[in-house]
Amino acid sequence: MVPDTEVVMITRNSSMYDKWILIVIASASIIVVGVWPLFVGVLAGQFQLDVAQQGWVISVESFGMVAGTAITPWLSRRVSPRGLLWGTLALALVMNIITAHSPSVNALMLMRFVAGLAAGLCYSVAVYHLARMSDVDRAFGMLLALQTVIFCGHAVAFPHIAESYGPEVATYSVAAWYVFMLVLSLGVSQLSFKKADAPPVAGSNGGNGPAYLALLGMGFLQLAIFALWGFIGTIGAQRGITEAEIGMAFGIGLLGGLPGAAIAGFFGTRLGRRLMISAGALVVLLAVAAIASGPESVTMLTIWIFILNFGWMLALSFYMGLIAASDTRGVATSLIGLVQIVGATLAPTAVALFTSEDNLQPIFILSCTSALIAAALPQLVSKRARAVQSV
């Protein structure tokens, strides 16, 4: 009979092939997030959407992603992981294809909600299983680095596709990613949601508080980013920077996520999770403060967006690794996708509650405060973890 510890290692030591498939699926499953402004712009022209309707398209897809990540733990107990991947990828593929032929605005909203639900579920399943494998920090670092490349590449190609081939083909280009992932997922081995594949944690007979604290910190990191993200264009415009220049600043600035995520991908835990999380969150704080002061040129705006993304991806990749390493019950890892998407979705709501008219100061206060909390919480995770181990 095989000992339980050996079963754990057999389950955790999944093939590198499986790991890379999951990294690619997690990176590309929420591809629409990387091209949201462009994608909604194409839909607005095709279906004559006003500004309010464009906002609803983004909102319903965001809430669909939240719903998808929220039901992942429940569905995972009833459907095999491989079945979930195939089903969600196929559903997202169909929804993105028929989006281009929606008969009405209401039908379009429904299709985007279902597409978001499928994408969120698929992302959450892939992230969950990556968290159960070895070298989670490297896996998450490579995930975020690849996601940055995919988002940037598709954001550059998308408007050219729409201009050259029309809005329908541009929408099909989003669907094409799901065809690729669906074919790729055929090579995934039969993964398991059993508790046996949870990574061993010192003091695992204690509570799961450290993992939940890490989840909370990751949520504040997301809040810090997305509270500011939608207003960078407004800040730049106030300084006389044109829309074209702001678009260029965004495109180049997004690449800052590559070195941030690559640090986790190359160095793993050798640099220390808590140190890297706090350093990344403080870099985000610095960038937000600089952007709040109003960049005087497109060059400075580009530099600070680059630095913002560097700190974000650095902290986020190690936060995901910290959650997986602290999770004694296999529950917190299933909530990683949910917390990320909820943080991104709630940020605009929080901004709306605290901001009035053209006053942007509450945005900066909210973003900076959230970044500080995200930088501080890893230290509490460490203290809580030591307390658990001493029980």
C-alpha cells in the first residue's frame, strides 16, 4: 500500500507538461480583460451602444467572472477538473462567436455575462491546480508574465483586425484563443480536487487563518490598482497629454509587469515571499503617489505606469504563492481567482462612493491606503503562521 505522504507527492508532482498547459489556460482564459476598452468600443460601433450601455457590457461580464470564480469550489465537487476545463472553454468559445451576431442589446448582455462566467470558472480551475503543484511561485510568476505578453500582443493586434476585417472578425479573434486552449486542454491529465493534493504546510493541524490573511492582502492589492486604473487617462488629459499618447503610455507601461512577474518565475522563494510582496506593494504606492502629482509629460506617465505594473505583478505573483503555501485545507487556493476578480470589480464601486464630480483625491487616498495595507499584511501572515506552528 502506498503511504499517504507518497500519494501527496505523486499528485503534486504533476508533469511539467500539465503545468505549462494550466499556465497557458490561466493566462489566456480572461483574455477579454486585456482588450476590454477596445472590445467594448468595437461592440459599441456594431450595436450602436451609448456610454451607459457600454458600461453595462463591462459590468455584466465582470459580474459573470465573479459568479464563475465563486461557484468553482461547489462545481469542483461535482464535475471532474478536466470536464470543467473542457466545458467552460467550449462555452466561452460559443458565447464569443455568437456575440458577433447578437439579435439585440439584451441578448448581447446575456452572452457577455455567460462568457464572463465561463472565463472566470476556467481561470479559477487552472489557478487552483497550479497552486497544488510544486514551485508555485515560479508557476504564478510565469503565468503573470505570459498573461502580460498575451494581453499586450492582442491589444496591439485587435484594432488592426477590426479595421481590416470588420467587428465580427475582431470578436472571432477573442474566440480563437478559446479554440487554442480547448485543443491544448485535451493534453491535460486527469487532475483531482482531492484534499490529498494539498501542499504540506508546517503546523497544518492548525487553522487556515494565514492563508485567509494573504487572500485579504491580495484583495487590497487589486483594489489599489483598479481604483486608479480607469482614471489614468483623465489624469493624463488634465496635463495636456493626448489620447494617442496616453494609449502609447498604457501599451508600453503594461510591459512593466514582465520583469515584475519574471522575478518570481526565475528566483522562486529564494528572495522571500513576504519581502517581495511588501516591496512590490510599496512600489505600487510610490507609483500611485507620482501619478497623483500629475505627470508633466507622456514620458513620465509611461515611466510611472511601467513602475506601477512592475510592483503589481511582483507583489501579486508572490501573494498567490504565499496563499498556496499557507493553505492547510485546500480552500483558500480555490478562492484566489474570486478574490482577484472581486477586488477588480469592487474598485470602481468604491471610487463611485467616495468621489464626487471632478475631485480625484479620494481615488488616490483609497489606492494608497490599499497599497499600504497590502504591504503590511504579509507580516501579519508570518506572525499568525508562527503562532499556528507553536500550537
